[in-house]
Amino acid sequence: MDLNFTQEYEDFRAEVRGFLDKHKDNAPSRSDRSVRSKKRLAWQALLLENGYAARTHPKEYGGYGAAPDALKARIIAEEFARAGAPGGISGQGINMLVPTLLELGTDEQKDKYIQPTLSGEMVWCQGYSEPGAGSDLASLRTAAVVDGDDFVINGQKIWTSTAQFADMMFCLVRTEADAPKHQGISYILIDMKTPGIEVRPLMTMTGFAEFNEVFFTDVRVPVTSIVGNRGEGWMVANATLTHERGMLGDPDAALGRLRAIAEIMQSEHIDGKPLMGDAVYRDRLVKLQAEAQAMKLNGMRLTTLASEKKSSGMAGLLVKLQGCELNHQMAELAIDVMGEYGILYEDSPFARDKGMWQTHYMFDLGLIIGGGSAQIQKNIISERGLDMPREPKPAPGTFKAN
Amino acid sequence: MYFGLSEDQLMLQDSVGRYLEGASELEEVRKFVDGDGALAETLHTGLEELGVPFVLLPEAQGGLGMGVLEASLISEALGRHVSPSAFTAAYGMAVIGLREAGDEDWLSQIAAGSARMGVGLTEAIGARDNAGLSLSGDTVSGRASFVMGADGATHFLLTTSDGQGGDQMIVVERGAKGVSETELTTIDRTRTVLTLDLDNAPVAVVAGNNHAEAQRKMIDAGRVLLAADTLGAAAMMLEKAVDYSKTRDQFNRPIASFQAVKHMCAEMAAKLEPCRSMVWYAAYAQDNVPEEASLMACLAKSHVSEVGKFVARTSTEVHGGMGFTDLLGLHYWFKRIGANRQLLGGPEKLRAEAAELQGWG
């Protein structure tokens, strides 16, 4: 156990701080979610140039070309958070598509897509889930049939965030109608301006349309749009699903959220006394603090395992399940301590933080369900982490609910 | 930055674990619980050969001069094998308190094996009615209610805490005039707990004058070691549940293939694994991050106790009716976890202390 950084890393930290001191006034606000604003693209360009975004991606595709170093990645994240500056763009294009293309894309695909994706000019959405294919993603039915030099696509995707802004979609489609379900899927790249694509916003319980539905009617894309071979899409996609599970759940953010609740409990009064004086609420706060602390320390262990290039094992498998649940419980506490003020939303008079905690409370429930639901996470933990057997599957058509 | 165990720490963990796996088998633990006290001494001798009692003793007294992190690895192994042992009190808390107070005389006696100390600090944490000690000249009277580490103890390290900060640490000799002990029947028979009633018992006051601080450190470290003990016991209960579920068939398949059972095991694992990092850090903080030592001890013990309770209950349920019987003996782990939860402060008490330490409330 050694929580000090060596001189090399202290120097690196000083370098990051120096950069932020000099440039952070040019950064867009951390809450600025707008895609492709000039300020955001300029910030991304500056980060790419200095190796604070796409740090380990190859130089030839617009990355910085540094060797992977989990400690430096952590220092960058820590220093950007400390300065209140947003990090590089982290959409599904950069986090999921680019690693896939680097591993399995053709040279032409790499040349065409990686650089503009890293720069933020090309925005991607992910077309995986369908109304009938959620946890059982491999049962997806959106079909792509070869006609001359094209695939002709018909079907529907759902839960497609950023589809309304996206230039491109990486998408799973069924190309081999007669093959077993996992072997009939292909991974293809679709230009969102192609005729026959309709994007409909999907309003959620938060009152915002965080997602979309995407409908395909005779959408034609060239057969060269495929990544990997026909029928190998499930394997191609699984490489990126691993990236998504690693992406969610940030333990340092959880402690930050906890401090924000502590501040509410100190500044909000009831009958003239701060809410922090209430032993029951305080007990809930400290209980969540202990959990957040445990997750933060688990995260430090993961950083060390990554820097030693060792498997993260159980410590990694649990992050999505535990992290999302913890965030949800923190939002629940914030609402409960605010009492009747806790139900005020959006621009209501007297609303605290624009009802942000209600947004968290609802959106975090969405995160518990999305990206591999809590129940799917528990299957993964028990099968991969504890070596327990898969549940036997009945033959198709033999099992009916009533 | 390296967050994990060193090669030496892994070796210590491995050697103690391997020794206890052979020496502290459940059948042996059962004999101890049934009144044959030999196992505690056998284990003491065996662990002594591995250097276990000397881990926290300063090198000046012939000890190994290691830290609470190393001690926590030993506690974890003891919990894993529900081993009868006075380690947490006698070679964890007592040594830390005497080290902090600078009492080289007692430390030397502990190193030489001529003194082994049970520890009674319940009243420094929170005194119930009719408990507490008061000094009068060179004798002491009153009651110390829950004295830990009584197995093999020659002396007791106690406090005259009055809740007003006028704490003094004192040592009384076991069996001396005016020292009467009542062995308590707890749910956890793997470790002996006593109540001491003192009536003008002769006393040796510990050296030094920073007793309040020394006690603080003993309590913090004791809490971390109990958390480590629970971590070890809970990890074993999880493993036993997973193993059992793979061998138990119902409806023509192992129950390990039912999602209801898999999810119970996944929940145990997902809650328990971060506890490991938390115990490591809380233990490390005792020697290396003094400003966080008390807070981390409170957070770690409260959290690990909650997770331990969940694992104890859930593992028992996964074992079905067999988990409830004495045949499997799973209840020894269940009870060890239950006892650790209350000793040196239950979760609510610890969270209240954690809030106070942060100026909350």
C-alpha cells in the first residue's frame, strides 16, 4: 500500500495543473451538454493536442499515441474534476465505436471515421436494443437483406440516445435469417441522413426525451458498411459492451454527490434548526458515506489492478450494480431531507437546485435498468465472478406463461 | 501509487491462512466451544511460531514493528476460520495502547510471553448503568463489563474512563485479590468474554500521560480488526453458500442454476468485495493517515458490520434448512459476525461518532 505518487507522476500532475491554470477559462461549462458547439470542439482540439483526450489512441488517427497508463488517466480525471473543467468528449462513438474499429475495422473505416469521431465533429449513436430485444439482445429482429451492393434494412431500434444529433449509427442487424440467433447478427455503420430513417423522441418519466426510437424503412447502405464479417456482429458488439460496463459508475462522483447532500442538510432548516441536527437523517447520510467510501476505495484498487495489467475480477464486475444503486439511494435521501420541498420540480417557485435531485432519482433508476439491468448484472457476477451455472433454457416455443 | 497488498503482506496472509486451515478445522472449533479449551492454546503456540503475536510489537522489544494493516490480515484469517484467539485484544489493541503510552515495561513482558492482556474498554465507548471503574490510591473498584481477549489472559488492561476525559489506563492481574470474573455466555462461543468486578483490587497505572489518546487508538484499531474478522467470516460464508448451491439438487438441477439463488450470491459478493478495499485502507490509515484514522475506523466497522449481517443471513438462507442446523456448523460464522457487530460499538453508535468527527450535527 503506497498512496504517494512517484516523482514522474507528481511532475505529470503539475503539468496537468499548469495546463488547466492556463486554459480553463476557455473550457465550456461542465453542464454544457450541447453537441458540436464551437467552444466544445475547440476545447476538444486543445485536449487532443495535449494528450488529455484520446490519450492512448494512435497518432495516425488523431489520438495522442501515449502508452496506456491507468495512473496518468486517473490524475487527469482528478485534476479536471478539481478545476471544475470538463474532460474530453465521452460519447458512445469515442468510448465504444472507436475501440471496436481499432480492433476490427478495415483500414478504410479507420481512416474515415476515427479522426472525426475523436475531434467531436462526427457524432454517433448506438443501435442495439429493440422493443422485443432488451436483456435478450441477441433476439433482435431488425433485418438487413443484401440487394446488389447494398444492405436493405427494415425494423426498429429503441433507447437510442443522441440519435437526434447523430451523423452515424453503429448498429446490430440480422443478416442471416436462418442461423442460430447469436450467429445471424452483423455490425454495420449507418449514415443517419440515409432516406428511410425516422427518429422519434422518446419522452421518459423525467419529463425529458433522453432517448429516441429509430425506425428503418427500406434503408439502403453499402455492403462495405459492415465491421467484421457477416454473422460475427455479436462478437464485435461484445467487445464494446465490455467498454460500456466499465464506463458507468464513477466513485469519486459519488462522494461529491454525498458532500452536496451534507451541504443541503447544513443549510436547510426546519423549525429554525439545521436538518443535520436530525439523528435519523444523519444516520442515513453516514451510512451512504460509508458505502460511497467503500466504492471509492474499490475504485482505487481497480486503478492499481489496471496499472499492473491484472484482471479486475469481482472488484470490477460489481461496479455498475453497486454504483448505480448507491447514486439512486443518495438522490432518495436528498429528496427525503427536503421534505415537501423535495417534490418541487423544474422551474417551480422555491425549488432547490431546479428539482435536480428528483431528476437524479428518476434518471438513476433508468441507469439501474439500462446498460445491462441490475438483474443481468447479478447473472454476470454469479456466472463470471462466482462460477455458477447458467440457467437452463427451454426449447423455443415450449414455455408459456399461461 | 499502489493500492493493494505487498509481497510480504501476501506471504503473511498466506502463511497464517494455511496454518489455520489445518489447525482450526471446524471439528476442533466445536471441541473448544463444547468446553475443551485446548484449541486456543494450541493455536496460540502455532501462531507464535509464525510470529503473529509480535506483529505490532516494536522492534526495540523484539517485535516485528509492523502496522495495523498486517494485523488486519491476521484478524481476517482468524474470522475466516472462526478461530478461538485473543489476538484482536491481546496483540492488537493492548499492544497499540501500551505502544502509544510508551510503556516499555509491559511491552517487554508481552514480548517475553510473561504477560497476555485481555482488554476492557466498553465504558470508554459508552457506559451502561452500574458499570465503570474508579481509582482510589493504588487500588481500583467497580465493574468492567465486556472484557475481550480473555482466553489465556494473565492481566487485564482497563480504563477508568468517566466520560469527562479524565481517563486512565490501568492493569490488574488476573486472579489477584479483589478481582472476580464472570464468564459470559454469548452467542459466539469461539471467543471468551468476561465481566470483571473489582473490589479494591491492586492496580498498576500504565506509564505516560496521554491515556485518552492511547485509548482512542486502541479503540480505532480494535474496530478495524473486528471489521477484518467479519470480512474473513463473511467471505467464508459466501464461499460456502456458492459451493453448497452447486452440490444441492432440487427439481433435477443444482440450485446454483436458479436465478433466485444466483442473485442472492451475487448480492453478497457485490456488497462484500468493496469491504476488502475498505478494511485495507482503514487499517493503513491507522499508521499512515492519522487525520482519517478514527473516521475510517467508524465507517469501515459500521459498513462491514452491515454487509456482514446481510451475508450471514443470506448465506444461511441459501443453505436452506441445513443452514439452520448444527450439522453444517454454519452458525459459528453467523454468530461470530453477530458478536463482532456489537463489540466496540454497533453501527448506529459508530455512525453517530463518524458524524461528530466531521462536525455534522
